[in-house]
Amino acid sequence: MLNELLLIIVFLTGGAFIIYVYEAYRNTRARSLLLLSFGFFLMLIGANLDAVFAILRETALTPISFLIEIVGILVILYAALKV
């Protein structure tokens, strides 16, 4: 029960952070902020997908979470290098 509660808190706080970055994009129209928010979204999903798989008892799918994290890191890196 504690793991599920903490997972919900992580998704909510991470989602709030992504929304703030997206709002900054809407105010400035800086494409790098849009990419940054997408990269953070992928990181949030990828980093916590293994916890979701553990709750569902599907540990064979854990490598998918690492692949999503790698893509998120690459998107964030691309956004940082485009500045």
C-alpha cells in the first residue's frame, strides 16, 4: 500500500513539474522548453514504469522502462544542445 501511495505522489509531483515547464513554453514559445517537458514526461513514465510492473507482477517487462528512460534522456540532451 505504501508503494502505491508513493508512486501516486511521484506521478503527481512530476506531472506538476512537467506542466510548469510546458506553461513556460506556452509563454515563451521556446521549442527547447517543449522538448524539455516531453523529455521529462518520458523520464517520469520510464523511471516509474518498473514500479508499476512490480505492482502488476510483470517483471519481464522492466527493460521497457529503461528504454523509455533512455529516450527521455536523449530528448532532454537534444533540448539542452539546441539552446
